[in-house]
Amino acid sequence: MRMTCPCCGTRDIQEFTCLGDANPRRPDGLETTEAAMFDYVYQRDNPAGRHRELWYHGAGCHSWLVVTRDTLSHAIEAVEPAKAQGRGVAA
């Protein structure tokens, strides 16, 4: 399987790491409740169909990417830099 990185071009999927759903926002650890942090970490959906995921290009440009992918067919619809989506990546 191949994915097109906005920086590096078309690459083998093994260069990338999928980190899950791109939609949840991490709660501020100092300003949130224990229950809200538990929900963020453990309560995730497992959708069938079109889904936005956060990926990391570790074997290439080290970019964080938001990938729109169909989880049933694995067809990739779009790959965008996470910065363009307003996604900050926490350490």
C-alpha cells in the first residue's frame, strides 16, 4: 500500500505510523477532571467507513499528517499536514 506525503511524495505505508482518531482534543491536564481525562484516553469510537486519522511520517520528513481513509476498503481519500488542520501535537 502507498500513501502520498505532502512533503516527500508517494511512499510505502511502512514509513508511516497510525496514531488513531484525529478528532479528539486533549483536555488541559491542569484544568480538567479525572473523568474527562479517562474518557479522552480510553473511550474511543471504532468506526466503519470514512474516518480522519492522525499519522506520523517517522521514516521520512517526520511530519504529523491528518489522513482521511475508509476503514473498510483502506482507500486513502486525502492526506494533509496536521498544522493545516489546526492540530497541535502534544509531547
